Amino acid sequence: IDAFNQLSIAKEKLSPADRLVYEILLIPYYKERLNTIKFKLIFADNCNLLNAQIRLVNEACTFLYHSSHIKELLEIILSVLNHLNSTPTHRILTLDDLSKVC
């Protein structure tokens, strides 16, 4: 702003782009207002991007939830843990126990 105020050139002789910048600088709270406009312009794009990413994560979770291979792997892990935990005072672990831990 100070640089524009110190110019010895008449404001009308500035190029249209420089005149626009000068006029914007005269607006009270111009930075906040420009940031608000920028936020409004990119908000919808950011929402669409996030929705697409959430949809991908949801699809991956659904795939893993219904995967028989994952279930078999977890059963193997549990059987190994139960074998290592073979003392009679301990109870046998189940898939429900594993889901509670995760």
C-alpha cells in the first residue's frame, strides 16, 4: 500500500491490472476477504476429493471384511497364539477377541 501511495503517477494512468491491485489494497480487510473467496472456490473440489477418498477406504474395508482369505489368516494367527498360550488356566482366544484388540 505504501508503495502505491508513494507513486508520483496519477492512479488513472496505471495499467488496468495495477489499478485493480491498488483498488483491492484499499478495501478494508482485503486479505481476509480474498482468503474467504479462495476458500469458497476450492471448498467443493476439496469435498469431492475427500468423498472419493472416503469411498475408496470404505470399499477396501468392505473387501477386507468379506474376504475369506483374511479370515483364514486370522484363524491361523489365533491358533498359533492359542498354541503358545497352552496353559490350562488361560482361555482360548477367538476371532471376537482379536477384533476387540484391534
